[in-house]
Amino acid sequence: DAGITQSPRHKVTETGTPVTLRCHQTENHRYMYWYRQDPGHGLRLIHYSYGVKDTDKGEVSDGYSVSRSKTEDFLLTLESATSSQTSVYFCAINPGQGYGYTFGSGTRLTVV
Amino acid sequence: SQELEQSPQSLIVQEGKNLTINCTSSKTLYGLYWYKQKYGEGLIFLMMLQKGGEEKSHEKITAKLDEKKQQSSLHITASQPSHAGIYLCGADGGGSNYKLTFGKGTLLTVNP
């Protein structure tokens, strides 16, 4: 749907292990985003990218890093996962001014 | 940073009733987006508003942006069980400021 896919859809990992989530788009858009969604907090921006190798922090970036080596892929890495990073993660793309942002289906991450 | 406050946090209505959800910003709204989310699923784009006084409708859902561009409302006429879900308002800086932040959402339950 709308050319954006997230992988994996579900993941369970142990505390202290590294985890990488992938967001892939087929539409060649410049802007890509990573959010996390938690009860009581809504959707919060982690990092975003405005081009290949161009990234910036959002409001909850501590403990997360991102990389964008190709236009179509935006990776989110948890260097050492903690239980507080258990969440649903959403990727999004911005098709341009005047259009709604498009979201992926989400990745449910559980850190045990 | 821009803060968005949604009210109410949750809402239970009887099928057929009208309802309104509000989104108030701490700063001027340049790009205001409404999304709907079913539990456990991704976000569905509903409407985008940019101009003061702007109003858009889709089926039985109408969204408005006030003249001062600091508040938006989402109105559902003759609600149906299919309208149930979480409604989220999001805002970016408009122009080339594509950093989308969200309110915490409004959970809508429609009882048949």
C-alpha cells in the first residue's frame, strides 16, 4: 500500500541485544521518518531523514540511531535494546507539500 | 517545539449521533493533518488543512481549521460503528518544514 513497507512486522528480542528495523519505500521520496507509539504518549518522532545521509533527531532519539545510504531505505537501530524500547514503531514518508504523510503498517517490538 | 492537545481523550457515542474532536496547538498551524487508526493497525490519512478558515469533507467527516490557525476540529455526522478507532491530529511547519508531530489521540467508540 502506497509503496512503503516495514520489516520485520513483529520481533521479540532480549535486553542488551542490537536490533535493526527497516523501512523501504518504492516512491523515491526525500523525507522519511521513524515514530514510536505508546499508550498515553501517542506517536512520538524518533528520527527523520531529508535525503541520503541527511538525518536529524526527533523528540525521543536517545538510544536510537538511523542510517540512510539509499533513497529507498531508512534503517532504525537500537544499539542495546532496553525494556523501555518495547513499543510499536512506525515508518512514514512525505510525498511533498499538500499531501498527507503515508505510514507503514508498523513493527511491534518486544524487549524481554 | 509545537505541542498539540486533543480533546476529549476518549469518547463513547451511540450510533447515529454526531460528535466533535478538537485539536489545539501551542503555535500557529501551517499544515494540520487528521488521521484515523484502527487498533493494532497503521494510520489512515483523512484530510489536510493549511489555510485559516479552511474546511474539508469526506463522506460524513468534516474538518475545519479556525481563522487564527491554532485550532482544528473534526466533526462526524451520524456516526457508525465503522467510525470507531483512534483519531490523531498532526502538524508540521508548512513550507519546507516537514517535521510532523502529533497529539496524543482521541479514542472513539461507537455503540450500535
